[in-house]
Amino acid sequence: MTMNKKMILLAALLAGTILSLSGQAALVLIDRLAVVVDQDVIMQSEIDERTRAIKAQFAAQPNTRVPPDDILQDQVIERLIIESLQLQMADRAGIRISDAELNDALNSIAAQNSMSLDQFRIALANDGMSWAAMREQVRREFAISRVQQGVMRRRIQVSEQEVQNFLASDLGESLTADQYRLGHILLDLPNNPSANDIRQVRAQAEELHKRLENGEDFASLAIQYSSGQNALSGGDMGWRKPVQLPSIFSDLVEDMTVGDIQGPIKSGRGFHLIKLVEKRGATSEGQIAQTRVRHVLVQPNEIRSEREAEDLAKTLREEVAGGRDFEEVAKLYSDDPGSALSGGDLGWTRQGVFVPEFEQTMSKTELNQLSEVFRSSHGYHFLEVTGRRVEDFSERFKMGQAENYLRNQKFDEELDSWLREIRDEAFVEIKI
């Protein structure tokens, strides 16, 4: 909310509190301006609400001491100042969080707490928080996160040499190694087994291997016959990297394809059968189909209705079809801040990156053709597919993993530095 809007709201609140008492007018102050932050203000009610929420969090944590009220208020004010500066940036950049995104996030929060949406509403009310306040908090967090991600992308630089050095390190090799999900069956040998014991258990393992090759369910046989610790979960060993596997398995899995069964494998304990259930990582990427696409997004908002947004999208599409430059239209009109400055270009992407409506339209649109206007959870789009290709992504996947790791290592430090900068450069007047 801008300063002008908040001052109008404040004036309205004060005007509504003039009450007649014993024939005299009395002014009752409901709220007051607490902090000026550049073009925004923070009200006392916001400070009080945030302070109550933090105290409630402390109360829910036994043996945690609440700071004195004056110190807690100072910390709350500082946090609200930093949030305000970032939200003003989001507003200037045109970042908008749609109702659909908010609904998805709230559904996700409810699910993480093992609640339905109605149960979540009731729990919030019991904690003294309104549904509208919760939606606003999530909206603010989304907007701030997008600002931070955009700024950090520009500020954090990871050189190709840094990536190569990291990949050559032991940590780099470990973090970028493929992961394997194995099924495991163990047939135990008795203590001090005789040659005959070994032959019998081997024969049983070979028989199980044949049954598996003939299509019997691995998990069912593991539950029935395995002596391994994962037997009751169908022999599922979960996701592991080679260094986390027994050496007798790690030497085999790298040459296995999904669905392969190896065994019997003899160890000091008995005979093992393993199945590669799933694989993920660089070598599992292989040949990946990619599409390059650009789009224009028109979102409904406070001053633009659904119908007006759809009509504007259709008008813009007709202008592009009639010869107007796509990049120009995207830069001037698109409500997607991530792509508008680059003329709507979303770069090369693989399947599954976008929302379903976008994916479906992109897949059925011919190369260098404009799609019709369509609706997604973000708003109204039209798009153009500018390229299609198939690439081997195994090495690039590893480099991407390494770059992301190095970026994440730098993120918190760089974010703290940037937040200090914008705080130092801001005009802040604390009036309480």
C-alpha cells in the first residue's frame, strides 16, 4: 500500500472515531503512523500484530525466553522496514501474485500440517489470525521471494572455472553422482555353513532370480523370502548414491539399467538379489527434447476484469499476427516480469516446467506459429514456439547441479549484504 493510500485510510479511521460523549466530541485514536519507509508507511497496528504473532511462537516453544518488549519491538520494526523496501521493489517491478498461486500455497501449507483447508482456517482462527491476514502474509512472502531471486540472479556470478574446480573435487563428485533406488533380497547362510548349505541357498537364490525374470513381483518375493532389514518394505533400500551402497552393489549398479536384476551375489552373510527400480542424476537425463518459446501474459487485476484481460490478450495477438513485433508487444504489455524484458523469451525448456495449460498449448503449436489466446492459472497468454531440439544433457546436468550448489553457497551471504545496502540507502523515519 502506498503512502497516499495509507494516509487516506488513516484519515478515514480517525474521522470515524469522533463520538459524542455528554454533549462533547471526543477523538479516539484507533491506529497511528509508526514508521515512514521511502514511499510507504508502517502502522502501529502492523507492529502490534507482528509482535503478537512472534510472542505466540515463543509461547509454543517450551524453555524459550521472550525478549523484553522494547527489544522485541525494535526487532519487529527493523524486519517490517526491510520487508517494506522489498515489497516496494516488487510493486515497481510489476510483480503480482495471482489468487490461484495463493490458493495453491495455502492448500500446500494445510497439507503439510495434515489438515484440510477448512481445518486450517479453524486453526488460524483459534490462534487469533484471520484468513485474510494469512493470505496477505503468504502474498507478501511470495513477492519478497521473487524480488530476492531476481536480484540474486544478477548479483551472484559463478564462473565456469569455479564449476569445473568443484566438479573435480571429492565433494563435487559426491554431490553430482547419480542416485539409485534398489530393491534387495537377502537369503541368509547359517553360521559356519557347510558346502552343502552354500549350494542349497545358492540354488534357492537362482530359483528366485528365474521367477523375477519371469515377471513375479520383486516386493512380494522380498517380503516372503528376504532376511534383509528392508524386507517388510518390499526390499526397498530407498534412494542412495554409490558411496552409500555396499561395495558389492556399487560396483554393479552403474552398469545396470532400470528394471535390471543382478544376482545371486555372494557375501559373508549369504546370497543377494538386487533390482534397479529407479535412477536419477546426470546419466539418467540422456537425450532430452527441448522447446524454445516466447509468450505474452495479460493478468486480471484490481483495475482490469477477466473479460478485459482476455480481450486485451486477443487484441495484442491480432496485432502480432498482423506484423507487429512480438518482442515489442511483450516488453510493453506482458505481465510476466521474468520474461517481459527479454521480449517474452522463456529460453530452452524441457517438458514439465510450465503449468499444464501452457504445456498443452506449447506442444500442439507448430514451429514459428502463434497460438490462440488461452487461460492458465497465471492469466491469459498467447505464445510462439521458436525452436525445438534434442540434446544430451548428462554433462550439462552435472554442471547445472554444481552451479546451483555454488550459487546456494553464496546466496545467504550476498542476500544479507544486499539487504544492508538497501536499508542504508532508504529514507526511514521512526515516529514512535
